[in-house]
Amino acid sequence: MRHFRSEPLDEALVMRLLQAAHFAPSVGYMQPWRFIRVKSAKTRERMLALVEAERLETAKALGERQAEFLRLKVEGLRECAEVLVAALCDRRERHVFGRRTMPDMDLASVACAIQNMWLAARAENVGMGWVSMFDPQALRELLGMPEDSRPVAILCLGRVDAFYPRPMLESEGWKSREQLANLVFEDRWPAE
Amino acid sequence: MRHFRSEPLDEALVMRLLQAAHFAPSVGYMQPWRFIRVKSAKTRERMLALVEAERLETAKALGERQAEFLRLKVEGLRECAEVLVAALCDRRERHVFGRRTMPDMDLASVACAIQNMWLAARAENVGMGWVSMFDPQALRELLGMPEDSRPVAILCLGRVDAFYPRPMLESEGWKSREQLANLVFEDRWPAE
């Protein structure tokens, strides 16, 4: 099991990771990403409560896999060095370029930014976890976010005791890796 | 202006790019990405018509920036060596882990896969463009995709005459790069 170590991250390193995120491509060059650095211990504690509540709701919704799910390490919010919330900006409707038929392409852009940050973190030997188990409205209220903005991810960052050699959910038997050949089609979706 | 060259991409290279995509992280290890390689010239022609129709609709929706928009190079579908459609899989509702409150986290995973492919392409000196100007229902029908699947991106790939030194929409004056400091907040969203 991977664990975060308690030592803080160097400020310049955190800025390099944010810079990597900011250099992601975005729909119509919209740059819709915003980042809230959570430094308040009280706010972190409240976020932890939100995540824990949703973890239990998720477990219930999973039915027969409930017990198996509850044994997994699904967040590192308590012990990680740095907590960031990645969010979609407000006033998104002003941006039409590349979003007229698919408005959620700005969410895709934020995901590209987070993936850039993830790869940059790994290159710097920093562990990162993306937590999506929370009620977005509750987190929005906690962080004073405008109604038309949206929290996308709680990112837990820090030095770790080790990196997983394979995805943790694979090692723990939650799910296997798909064969790439089964995910690539030619010209048309295959018939059932 | 960057242009695609006509030479085909090596098959092993295309597979490396798809492999990079497939090694992206995903919500609950769902691996929701699917890729359709468009080899049929007829299908590519029809996709081009869909994109061109949406380009004109977007131009109209942009109002006073219409003429400026129409001068931009927004796709390379006609001349690129390889066309891929990146899609969300069908039967997504079976996956609850990390998606109970935010079902579109699987779209975020597909975006991470595309960003991995983008970075891998650049490292291989291959240009890539992400086209999101199309009617998703029309593209779904063209490619025989199930109703509960969803096309996310038309990806244009190929050797190019040059890479842009800066984002093209920045060089062309469409939009400037934001200052990172304006996008990073501490503990709370800033007041207006």
C-alpha cells in the first residue's frame, strides 16, 4: 500500500506542477482550469468529512462489492502534504469555440491539465491521487465557489514511501487491465 | 501555419500512441476509452462534412468574431495521415466507483487518455489536432455507435511541416495566455 510521507513539498516544485497543468491544451484556448490550494487545516478536515460521507454512499451503491470496496485505500487526504482542488471556471457560457454542441469540452480541458500535472508529479517523484468522491455542491459551498463554477477533483500530492508498480485497483483485484486490441475498432463500432 | 504532410504514419508508431492513451489513469480503473480508426475515405469525407457544417454554425454563434474565426485553421481532417475517433464506451452506468455524484468523470478519464496520446505524439514528432466541432449524434450514427456510447473527439494525426512555437490561437490573436497567478487561489474562491 502506498502512503504519503508527511514532509512538505517545496514551494517551487508545487509551482512547477501548476505550470505543467497550465500548459495543457484547451478548447478554443479557453484555459478553464482554476486551482484552490487548501492550506487551512479546518477546511481540509471538512473536505475529509465530505469524502468519507460519499465513500460510504458509494459503498452502499456498489451492493455486493461493498465490503471489498471498503477495504481499498481510495484517498490520502488526511496525510498528504498538499491538497489542491481543481475546478472549472465560472462564466463558461461565454466560450462558444469548440463547445457549441458539446459544452462539457471544458471539463475535458481541465482533465488534460490534471493529467499534465500527474505526469509532471511522477517525473518529480511526487505521488498524486485524484479523488472524485464528494458532493460537488457541498464542496462548492465550503470553498465559496460561484454557482456556475464547479469543483472537478480533489488532488492529494506529496512524497510517498513507494509508487505502485501497477494500478492499485489492478493489484487489489478490483478490475483487470483491458486488452488494447479490444478497445480499438476500424471504421465502425463492432456489432454485438 | 502548421500543415500536415501526406506521408502515412508507421503502424507500430500508431500502436505506441494508442498504448500511451491506454496507460492513462481512469476513474475506478474503468478504462472507458474506445478508439475508432477511420480508414475508409468515404467515412472521412462524411466526417469532414459534419465538421464543416458545425464550423459554420459556430461562426454564426460567435457573432462579431465570426469573420475572425472563419480565418482560423480549426481542423486538418482532409490532409492528415490518420484519423481517430476517441469515444466513451457504452454501458457506462455499470460503473459506480468515483462516478456516483459526478457521472462525467469517465469523460475526464478519456480526456486524460487523449492528453497522454498528445504528449506521446509530440515526443515522436507527430502533430495532433483535437476537433470537437461536430454534432455528436450525427457522428454516432455515421460510425454505428450504440446510443449510450459517445464520440468525444476527432483526432487528426500525422507528420507536420513544423510545430507551432506557441498555441496557434495565441499567435493568431484569438486569446492570450492567462497569468497562472490569476488562476490559483488559496483556501477559497476570491470575492469578485
